[in-house]
Amino acid sequence: MKPSSSRAIGPGLGLVLIGGLLLSGCAQDNRDLQQYIAEIKERPGSGIEPIPTLEPHEPYLYPGHTRSPFDSSVIAQPELAAAEGEAGDAELDADRPREFLEGFPLDSLRMVGSLEQHGTRYALVRTPDRGIQRVTAGNYMGQNHGQIVEITSTKISLIEVVPDAFGGHVERENSVALSD
């Protein structure tokens, strides 16, 4: 068989030709752009505005406040404050086993009811995982070592032991009210 003298254009060569035609259409006359750029470059440069002068700051002295707010000697030492009864002297029982409700922040626990059984009042507390726990006076709940001191039909009263600013701990009253 004799090879034909007319060749068909392959798909690759066709794409190259089409691409060349498209690119040649993008080559526009950009003399106006070049002229605009030349005009901008020929303009004289403008001066830089001077830095504004600032008026000197006049400090205001508050009457009666002569000590520096950054002076650390004004902070009471924990030993001195404890001797004067200022620092917290509440003690934590580190050997006490932690109860289940102490694993939750107090604001995430909800009182959902109360009941009395054999002369003892109990409160029903809902945990964030939707479980219900029964507690009574003397139990602990919340992450600040909160011990329940009283249960009424509308709230749980407790005493928390929280750190103070002087390295000690202080007792603080708190409560969890009955949820609607």
C-alpha cells in the first residue's frame, strides 16, 4: 500500500494552532498605556508632608495618690496578712477523696428537685451529661471544694474554698437554685 501524500492534522497540532490564534488576538495595541505611564513618570514629585509637632504631655497628679501603682511592697505578704487575719486561713483536706459532682463546674449543675426520706432532706442535681445525682448536707459539689451546708425546697446552699490573692484560701458562700 502506498502512503498518501495528504496528511491529516493530529489533535495535538490542532490545539497548538488554536492556542496561537487566541494569543494573537490578545496582542492589542497598548501604545496608549505606554504613553500614560510615560506621562506619570514625567510629573514632578510632590514633597512629603512634615511630621506634625506634638505638644508635650503634662501628667496629671491625682491628689492623695503618691505611691506608684507598680510598687510591689504595697501588696501584703501572705505571712503578715495571715497573722493579721487578712489572708485566707481556710484549709483544704487534700486526703479527702473527691466526690463525683466535684468534677463539674458549679454553674453547670442544676437542682431539679428535692425529697425527704427518713428525716433526711436530699436534693436532686442534674449534671451536664443529663444524669441525676442525689446529694445531702455534707456532700461536695463544684470544682471549688463546695460543701453542702443546707438544702431547702428551692436551693442548695454551700460553702466553697477558693484561692485568695495572697496565696491562701478563703471560704465563700454560694448556692444552686431550683431550675424551672
